[in-house]
Amino acid sequence: MTSSATSIRNIAVLAHTGVGKTSLVESMLCNAGLITRKGRVEDGNTTTDYLPEEIKRKVSIQAAFAPLRWQDVQLNIIDTPGYSDFIGEVIGAVSAVETVLILTCAVSGVQVQTEVAWQMSQQASKTAAFYVNKLDRENANFAQTLEQLRAMAGDRVLPLVWPVGTASQWQGIVDILDDTFYPASPQLKDMPSPSKAEADLIQTWRERLTEAVVEIDEELMMRYLDGETITGSEIRAALAKAIQARTIIPVFAGAVTSDATVKYLLDRFVELFPEPNQANEQAPLQAQVFKTVIDPYLGKVHFARIYQGTLKSDTPLFNVSVQKEEKPAPPLKMLGKNQHHLTMAGPGEIIALVKLQHTHTGDTITVKTTPQEPLEPLVFEKPTLAMAIHAASKADEDKLGVSLQRLQEEEPCITITRNLETKETLLTAMGPLHIEVLVERLQRKYATHVTTSWPKIAYRESVRKSAKAEGKHKKQTGGHGQYGHVWLTMEPKHDGEFEFIETIFGGVVPRNYIPAVEKGVRESLQEGILAGYPVTNIKINLSDGSYHPVDSSELAFKLAAHLAFRKCMEMADPYLLEPVMNVEIDIPEKYLGDILGDLNGRRGRVLGSEMINDRQIVQALVPLQELIQFPIQLQASTHGRGKVKSSFHSYQELPPRLAQAVMEAAKK
């Protein structure tokens, strides 16, 4: 049975890690009757944190689904990770909902991921609301947290409730508009008398909230200014409009231990939060995949949001993003790791589809008879931390390619590349915890054991001077011998990687052997004499030589060219080059001095910086060797508020001290 779009609310729950998202969702499920007792993150038995990696670390790693019914309305709630390493899961979840509920802790206040969640909700034009959790904890301070939220998000942030008592003396919350009391525990039947300070604050915020609410409706505003009484139902209706128009950002509060405050929040979900847009059941199907999981029993599971039309178990599907037909797939409703089959699903629903062969995260699903234009593809953040990944055994090596491909299906925020020079497979992810979890997942899901190391650097070799050298390959073994003889001139080339020319006069090297000489030179480029790295930025001139009418051959001239090349390099003052990256660092202004100092210590050259809003965008050139672990240091220095992206710029000379270390390492 499908729900009409008017009886659906889609809500993603976001927060900094440790604030209590999963526990709040668990309490919602319990109060809605979907589970009989509340699980605990500490015990590893919550509905939405069910992966072994989540249970082990006691943190959310993936977006998990908790659909429930409340007051005959379908609430599709998505519990998202709080660690920045798993931001891809959050991006996908936010794309599929109308409302973002951002949790903060009444003790810790606004933290890094609180800011990230707020920015994400605004960039995606979502309705946003805050929930101040853990009012029952020691040192809880609702008023201070509220002020931090207003400092971050502006004066649109207004409380809908106010706590009575604090910390161990917390007794419940009061609805600011109608003075209804919601107790912290069932033992409290009547509302305790608030202190004078609490009563004054409640009255002050009631006046501010009322003034902000009536601004959404001109008639209400005029009546309010004329001193007329505005009824509670009128205020509530206008409040819903203001929240959905994003002129008011509501703040709720409570604790997961208080069922009354959780039920109050669920009531407000139904009353105040927006219904899905484009609620047209008769229109052609249009849905977008925002998350992919590979399940050991179900295979590929694609989580999709239906934007219009109806999907039934026999609906012929068409992936318009890749122009491929898909077999009909019965829609599923997921609750944590448990599944429930649906006969159909309509606009606004969030469902799971299995056994789609050509579909990936971000693709648009429709029907071939009336295909729709693809929806805007989802944009995920680019990974920044690379690690080399090695199969632990020959058996693992045989499985590694397929396992990594499956892993990439699930993880839009990773890249997997093969560095042909260093012969390493590179896994680039969002951070060290992300890589740690991916390695564990390879072992658990795909029985592929791997080890990791920092990536090797693909250095280059070149020369500073010009040099001329002879190469002669002469061998006589009975019958036809081997004879090739060349003179090569090597010189630096500053406007390209390599150039081969010949200035042969008088046919001393026959024309048919010149391609063999060039081939020998090009093969020699693959391994320099200092540390075995490829040679670049040189020009080779074949200027002289000789041949034998019987013993000369292409192979002999190729070997002669190789000998001459190595002699030239030895005489031409060879040196090592390192890759240098063009780096863009996005940081809050207050961290600029620390980051500039860090770049200086990494042999970086700052090209400039630009102020955009309250953030500094720093442009710099930094050697790749110094950049490998920089994303970790950046997160530490900026408390998770910095971002970095890089691209290849050029090869530049490696300082002699570091070059010596590279050459010594190559000899081992």
C-alpha cells in the first residue's frame, strides 16, 4: 500500500558525531511501536547502526532508513553519519528529502559538522530545523546553545520550546506558543512552576516568535498590529508556512530518555514540515537513485526517491541516464537491515530496488514508453587522501579487482586508480577512518585481505648540461655477427618532454636503421641512471655512426643507442625531479596563519589568497611528497573546517638532500 504524497514527510537527521542522532531515531521507532525496546549505541543493538564496522566503533558509517507512521502520516526518516569521512552518505540522503533536522548537543553546543550540516541544507534549499539534545546531561545549557545557533544561522532561528530546569534538575519542556508542558519523565504529571527568569524568557521568545510568524501573512500582520487576538490555530498554520518558506528556522529540544519530548517532535514533523513536491501519481514515473548497497543476499540494492508517477512490481523500467532498459523490480521498504515488500510506491516515497544491472548512484529511473529527461546528477565531494593498497596473498590478488569494483559501486566518494609507473593500486577516500572502514569491508564482504601503505612518488630524471657519447654494439659469434655504432648528443629540453632528431650526413647510418636508434633511445627513457625513474625534458640528436654491410641489424643499432644514451646521461649532470601539485585550500580566515606556516614547512610556494565571505581560498604549489598526509593535518589544524583539492602542475628539481635519500632507497 502506497501513501499519498500529502501524507508523507521525508526527513534526514544530521549532526556532529556523538550528539545522539541514532539514539533519537531509535526512540522515535519505539514510540511509534515499530520496536518494543530501545536499543543502545553502546550495546551495538540499535536499528539503524547494524553494520559490524558501526557496532565495533559505536558510530554511524552509512545512511540508514527508519520509516514509521505517526498520526496517519508516513515519516521517512534517514539516520546519517556524523563523521566527515562519510559525507557522501549525507549528501545522498539530503538530496532525497524535503527537511533536514540538525541535532546539537546542549553540552557541546555548535560543532564542526553542525556547521557543515547547516551549510548543506541551505545550499540544497531544504527546510531546516534544529533539535537541542541531551537536556538531561550535566552542564547542559539550552540558552547558550540557542545563541550559538543564532550566531551561525541568523535571527531566523527561533525556539519553539523552552526547558524547565537544567541538567539533573531538568523537568521537561514548554511549548512557547501555548504553554503546554511535556515532562522529562512520566512521573511528572503537572508542570512545575518555572522560575521568574524562565517565565520572562518564555514570554520574550513568544513575542519574537509571534511577530516572525505573522509576517508570513499580510492579513495576520495587519490584525496583529491592530491589537486583535490571533487564535492558536491561525498561528500554527502561519508557523508551518513560515518554516516551509524558510523565514523561520525552528529549534526543538529534549532528550532521548524523555518519550514526551520525542512524541512532541514527531507531532511537529506532521504539523509543520513540508510534504513532497510534484505529487502527481498519474504522471510518468521519475525516480532518482541516491544510494547503492551490495547485499550478500539481495545483490545490488538501489535506494531511490520517487518524484512523480507510480512504481509497481511489474513496471518496465528504463534508466534514462545511461539509456538502458532494466527488468521490473518490486519496490521494497527498508527498516534498518530489514525489508518489507510493497505492491506499489507513489510520488514522495523513498524505496529500495534490487537486481538493476545498469544503474548507479545518481541515475534517473523512468519508463521507456514515456521517458523523462534525467534529473540533475548528484554532486559528491572529491576524495583527498590516497593510500596504496596491496593484496595480502596471491588468492587475494585474483579477487582484488572485482572486489574494488564492487566497493566503488557503493562508495561515490572514493576513486580507485592504477599508477603504472609505481605499479601500485591507489585507493583515494575522504579520510583515514574512511580508508580503515573500506579495508575492513573488503575483508568482511568480499573475503579480500589487503594491506595499505603511503603511495610511492613517481619521480623523474633529467640533465642540466649537454653531452656527446658513443655507443658501439659489436659481437662476433661465428656466422653473422652484430654491429651497431652511433654517436648521440643529449641536451636539456625546457619546452617539452622529449625530442629525437638526426643530423646524419653521408649515409654513415643507413636510413632504415634510424627508427631502431630512436626506439632504443625511447626504451632507455623508461629507466634513468640515478634511481631508475623515467627520463624527461631532454633532446637527443643522432649525429654520427657507422655500420657493417653484413653484421648490422635493427637490434644492434637499438642496443648501441641504449649504450650511448646511458653514457650521455652520466656526463650531462643528471638530477632528479619531483611532481609538484597545484593546490587550492579552503579554510576559515582565522586559520590562515597556521596553514601558511604549514605550507612553508612543506616546501610549498604560496601564489596568493582570496577572501570569499568569511573564508580564505589559498592557492599554492606544493610537492606531492609533502602533500600526501596534508589532508590529515589540515583537518587537525582547522578542526575539520578545511578543504583541499589538488591537480598536477609540473615536475621540478628535487633538493639534493632529498634526492640523495631517494637514490639510496632505490639501491636497496
